[in-house]
Amino acid sequence: MKPVKIAMMGMTHGHTRKYYQTLIENQKLDWVASCAADEAAKEVYELYKTGVPCYLDPEKMLSEHPDIEAIVLASANEKHFEEMKFCAERGIHILSMKIPTFDMAEYDKMIEMVEKADIVCQIELEMHYNPVVKRLQQEIASGKLGKLLAVQATNITLSPVWAFPWQGSPEASYGKRVPLAPGDKRFRGGALCDHPHIFDLIRWLTGSDFDTVFAQVAPNLRRELEVEDMLMAAGKLKDGTAFLFDPSWSRLEERLKVPAPGWEVFPKRMEVNLTITGEKGMIQCDCFGPNVYHNGAPNDRYTVQYTYFDEWVGLIDEFVDCIRNHKQPKINLRWHKRTIECMNACYESIQSGKTARV
């Protein structure tokens, strides 16, 4: 199979650096170029010494590399619509970061232009390719747990805002300034916007869809942020399954401008833990275990190092397969729309103080 000529655009997303090794090593790809949002993003990109040229103008990148077939949109949420439009108008396949947009009218336009251009648009929700999640799906599908009753999940991390400032900006993250609730000085666009994974996984694992949700925020750990960093959401699916989600930035961090060892303060930079309860039994899993516990560099303090499964390998393999064989990816714009609608419903519940229907 001919390798797909691929590029990256934006270079400001927290997942940007996670693609570098996969794009270089995957024999199904030929990574030919990158395009940074600005000089600051280009400077950080160049620290990783990929050997792949980086531009500041996407038109310049395409003029130098007219054979680009696909682009990874590694940018702030507010940039996705224009970047998708740029790609669709040129027939370039898209791998988008996890939040295409929170503006549902804009979302529908994305679907329309992608389908009109007949291109692949895959959304990056890498937990689908996590081996622990795959095993969990098999156990649920086997019927061992019986009818599912409840799902409890955490998607808790440190806050990325110091390294990726747009994630602390209501406009850049959520798309506009919308107050969280009457009398609350914070705005939509924080931890909830960073953690769609568990909202997506419950639909995939159960085969059901959202019905209602109730969400609340807590006082921020980081008082200077304009956006929420602590929240919980509870609700029910259409099949009656209850859920309780914690998508908070509840892990602490050093305020590094470039992620590096020592970023986490306590105790672990990321956790995705699931508890699935059925009529016949229950199962718990740590999607990023086993852990290594150590005291050491760079700050001579207790650190929990999680096991990193490179989900991007499976994600990229599917993307290439969809491009070459004209397939629809599992996580496409139409599938992902319901996840975004539930996240918006969480914000509506926070604003009203009542349960919201999805």
C-alpha cells in the first residue's frame, strides 16, 4: 500500500507531541510537513527535532508539498472550523482533535462540507484503541456482567493551561464567553472541554445513548483561571444505565511552558478509571496501569508514572485504512455529535441547576 503523505497543522494542542513518533515510524505514512499557528508554536515544535519542515502559512506548506493527502489538525478548538474548511475545499483528509466545535450549527456545517468533499474526517478519541478498554468491551459483550446497571468513570488530569494557554480561554476552548451560572465569574471552556473521552466511551461500551444529565462545578483549585477546573456529571442513558463521571483537572502540576519530566506534582498526571456494574457482577479497571512508584528526578519527590499505551498507533492505522479503502472511521463527525451534545447539556445543567435532557 502506498504511504499516505501527511502533514500537521496548528501545533498548539496538548496531544501534538504524541503524534511525532507515530508519524515518523509508521511505514504507512510519509510525514512531509507541519504548519505552526505562530512563531511560539514553531519554536516549541523545533525542540523535538523531527527533521520535518515547519511553515507558518498553510498555503505556503501546500505550495511546497502539493501532494499532501491528509492533515492532522493539532490546534485550538476555535480554529477547527476554518481548518476543516481549508482541507475540505482542497480534498484533503482530516484527523481532528477531540472537540471539533461546541457550536452545533457550526458542527452541522462541518458535517455538510466533509460529506460534500467526500473526504475522511476522523475524530481523535484515542481511548478506543487502549488495550484495557478493548478488553473491557470484550468482557461486557460476553454477557458476564449481565444487564448493565451503572458506569462510574474518571478522566482526571493535571491542568494543561500553562503549557497550552488556549485551554484556559473561554473563546479559544468553548468558542465564546458563556458564564457558567448566574453569579459565577467563570466561563465555559475548562476541564469539561478537555475530557470528552468518558462521555464517548459509555456510548460505545453500552450501545446506548444519553437521555438526561445533571452536572455541578466546585470552586476552582486554580483560582486565577477563567474556566472551570473541578466538576462532576451524573445521569442516565436511554436504556436505563446510570452514570457518574468526574472529568476534572484535579491532579496538580508544575506550571511548565513545555511538558517535561516533573510536570506532575501529585500524584499522577492522568487517570482514566472505570467501574462497570451489572446484574451479575462488576468490573473495575485502570486504563493506564500498572503504575511505577518512585522518588527521583527532576524534583526528588514521590511520583506515580502510569503505563503509556501508544493508542495513536491504532488510531493512525485506522485513519490510513479509511483513506486507502474509502471507509468511514468509527469516530466520525456524525457519531461524535451526540457526545458533544451531552457535554453542552452538562453546561446547561450547571447554568440552570437542574437536570438537562440531551
